[in-house]
Amino acid sequence: TRIIPDIERVDVFKGPQGRGASAAAFAVTTRRPGDTISSKARAMIAEDNTFAMEGLISGPVAQDNISFALTAAFKRSNGFHKNTFLNAKAVDDATNADIGGRIIFQLGDASTMDVKAHWGHTRAGDSAFDGAFSLPIFAQFLNKPLLNENINDHTFSFHSNIRPTHRQRGADISAKWDQDLE
């Protein structure tokens, strides 16, 4: 999961299937740099050796012509579940790091160029599964009460003999030109 320190809003556009569709488009809008230097930082901590940090600095480079924003975020967690076979917290652990930058050029009264760049890295546990079923007809017909188990009473247990992991790296850059044509 990516942390975006300078998020302003998220717009969700439903797909062509209409209401209740399983797919949609998301437009994430980040806050434009202001006329003064500003910064913010935040740190969070939780159980299971979970912590996150994020920071942002933005402002003008050249008065009324060029502004910038730099963001950084890091999140790490040992996860909530333990792999009993490996005797390790190796089920839903995760480490995420993101760095982003933005520079806006005001080119005269009618033109603006907005350039964004981002780099991110994720390393996490992958594909952990332990099922609980709610199939009352089958439970009764087959006389198997576990086929109609209350999810709140289920004890999740993971016994994989491997440490499933996934790694993902991403980098992107975009540029947008705005022109007022009157």
C-alpha cells in the first residue's frame, strides 16, 4: 500500500457496468505547492513491530514562476499472523518505501507545465490462505459442522513450508501542460 503524504482528494469513477460494478477508475489529486515553504511530517506506531513515517516539503523556487514538492514515506510491519511451520512472522509482513517529486513551471500568464516523478518499492508476504466456510446446507447434508463455521470463532492458522514473498518496484514520471486559450 502506498502512502501519499500530499493527497488532496480521490475521485472514484464507476465503470461502464454501472452501480455495484467490480471495477472503477481512481483519480488521485495531490496538493499543489503553495506560495511559501511548508513542510509536514508524521510518524505512526502500532503492535507487531508496525510503524510508518511520512514527510513533505513544498514551496516556491522562483517567485511566481517555479514551485516544487518532495515527498517520502516508509512503512514496515511484521504482520499479525505467524507461520507455525517456520516459527516466524512470515505471513503478512510488509515493507514499503516511496519517494516522489513534483515541479510546476508557470510559463507566462496562460501556460503551466506540471512534472511529477515517483519511485516505490514493496516487499511483502504473499498469498496466505486459511479458509472458513459458511455453507449451512452442505454442513447439514454432509454432517460436517466445520462447513458452517462462525468466522468470529475460527482460529486462523498458517503452516506453509516456504516463506511466500513478493517484491515490486515501480517508477513513473508524468508531465501535464495546461494552456488557457481564452
